[in-house]
Amino acid sequence: MRFLSRQRLRTGAEFDAAFKRGARLAGRLFLLVAAPNGRAFDRLGLAVSRRVGGSVERNRARRLLRESFRRLSRPRGPGVDLVVVARPELVGRGHAGR
């Protein structure tokens, strides 16, 4: 199953709204912000800064996070906007079970 474009947060306004309304959960690898979006599906927004590493490391972090989102199977219900702010510790980590 592909990661569809409708499942992405694209504009700065969408990110700002999620940060303003969302609940935060901080971890060692990333910060997660979750906010209801009023849709029937979840959407993902990624923030991966240069602090995470060079372009290769940042793109790997993005791929890992998108794949994790894609593999999550949530029961159908109200949609949620998820914003993941990657931390440098995420680089070098693989999926669970790897």
C-alpha cells in the first residue's frame, strides 16, 4: 500500500494548526504531536532538520517514519494529524524487529 498524497500535511498552516491544537508526546527519538483533523483518515507531517544529519541521514529518517506510519493499522474512526519532529538519535535506527 502506498503513502498517498492525501495522507500528508503539506502547508505551513496545516503544521501550525496541528502544533496549536495537538497533544505532545516527547521521546528520545522524536517528538510526536497529534491533533484531530475532522477527516476520516490520518495524515502525517514530518519535520527533519539539519541537526539530524546530512541529506542522506535526513532522507533515511523520513523513509523510516513514513514506513512506520504506513504500517500502523488503526481502527477506523476520526482522523488525526500527526506531526513527527525527528531527533538526531533517530539516525541509525531501523524498524522494530530489525
